[in-house]
Amino acid sequence: MEANNNTKGILFIMIGMAFFSIQDSLIKYIFEEIALFELYLGRTIVQATVLISIFLITKKKFTLKTHYPLLTLLRVICFFLWF
């Protein structure tokens, strides 16, 4: 059973990386006509809509609490400074 979960996890990672690559390519293509901040705002709105829809459909409970607040803050700062 655990081997099946590992295979499933690897598959999900590969699909996620493919989506990141596709998203990056689309942003570079669209960036010539639209401002970068508008792209990120649109991406954030779409992602939030999809995530909220998934949580409402599956009726799963989710919390916005982290066990590592300092690492989370560092990640947010690094992400902000990278772009």
C-alpha cells in the first residue's frame, strides 16, 4: 500500500511541476501586453477561487495555522523580494 502512495505522490509532484512550467511560459508570453502585477493579481484570484471551490465541494476543514511561523515568514519575505 505504501508503494502505491509513493507512486501517487511522485505523479502529483510531476503534474504540479508541469503546471508551474506551463504557467511560467504563459506569463512570459502574456507579459508583453499586460503589466506583471495584473498577471499576479489575476493568478491569485484564480488560485483562490479554485482552492475555495475545492474546499467547499469536498467539505474539508482547513486552517491557516503553521507549526513553523518563522520559516513561513522567511519564505514570504524571500518570495516577495524575489519578484
